Amino acid sequence: MLRRALNLLRGFLGLFISGLEKSNPEALLELEKENLREQIARYNDGLASHAGLCERLMSQIRNLEAEERNLRAKAAANLKAGNREAAGQYALRLQTVQTELQENRGQLEQAETTYRNLVKAREVAVSAARAKIENLKSAITDMRMKKAMAELAEIASGMVSSIGGAGDTLDRLTEMVNEEREKAAGRARVARDQLDFSGVQVKEAEQKALADQALAEFAAREGLTLDEATAAPAAKTMGPVSETG
């Protein structure tokens, strides 16, 4: 029972973590980038240790080469001096040094080859990881954009449905506006019908009488009668001119 409960708990935990990863892939990508940096750091540590081994072998080879030159010189000098026993000891030691030198050179060659292969493997792995990271970044960006477009499309679809469903409300609103507009037009007509134009007509007759009186006074001052003043002047014509001898 306890094992089943633990399995169920792990299952729920896995689902929860998977949901978090799906909802925030950028955080997971950053975590993987950090893991990659840590792996590269550990790899570089191992690579540095291997490079140190190469350096030690090169140092040993330089020391053995110097010892080889020294032993060869001493063996030759003692042989020329007739010290065969000392020359033989130097020659024996020279053989040992040459054997070690040959072995160290072989080890150095193998170590250098391994180092170059390790560096190449690191560069290939890092390049592949970076390419995957860039592809993932592009994929996440494309996913976000497509999700945003889908959400906008869903919102637009909902808006269209809402606008279509609001037709009855718009119809009622149009009917109310038209009814109020017709009422306002009727009130304006009633107000116009209630206007008293009798005072306007009296005022107009009064102004006409004043104008006639002013015209009569003007004609009297000028010595004219109203009939002569309003009559159109006759056109004057000139007859033929007679010639006198």
C-alpha cells in the first residue's frame, strides 16, 4: 500500500511538474542552459587536467633529453680518457634514459591526440547544444505567437457572436429612438400652431400706413401729387430737322 501511495504521489508530482513546464517553457530552457554551462565547466576541468598531464610529459621529455645529452657527453669523455668502467656506467644509464625518453614521447603523442579529440568533441557538443537551444527559442517564440493569434481569433469569434446576439437589443433601441424623435417633431408642430401671428399682421399694417403717410408728406413738400410721382415719365422723341435754304 505504501509503495502504491508513493507511486501515486510521484505520478501527481510528475503531472504537476509537466504542467509547470508546459506553462513556462522559457524557465525550463533557462534551466537547461544553466545545466549546459555547468557541464561545460566540468568538462573543461577534466580537459585542463588532461592538458596538465601533457605538460608534465613534455617537461619530463625535456629533462630526459638534457640528461641524455649529458650522459652521452660523459660516456664519450670517459671512453676517450681510457676510463672504460665509468664510460660503461654512463652508457648503461644512457640506454635507460633513452628508453624512458622513447616511452614518454609515445605517451605525449597519445595524450596530445586525446586532448585534441576531447577539444573537438567539446566544440561539437557545445555547437549542437547551442543549435538546439536556438531552435527551441524560435519554437517557443512561434508557439507564443500562434497561441496569441489563436486567442485573438477566439476573442474575435466571441465578439461576432455577441454582436449577433445583441440584435434584439439594437432593434429595441432603434425603435425607442425613432419614437422619441417622432414625439419631438410632434411637439415642435404643436408649438408652431400655437404661435399668435395676429400681432405680426397688425405690426405689418402699421408699418405700411406709416410708409404711405411719409410718402404723402414727401410729395406735398416737393409740390407733387401721388399720381404724378408714381406715373412713369413719357419717352421723348425728336422729329426730323428741316433744312432752310
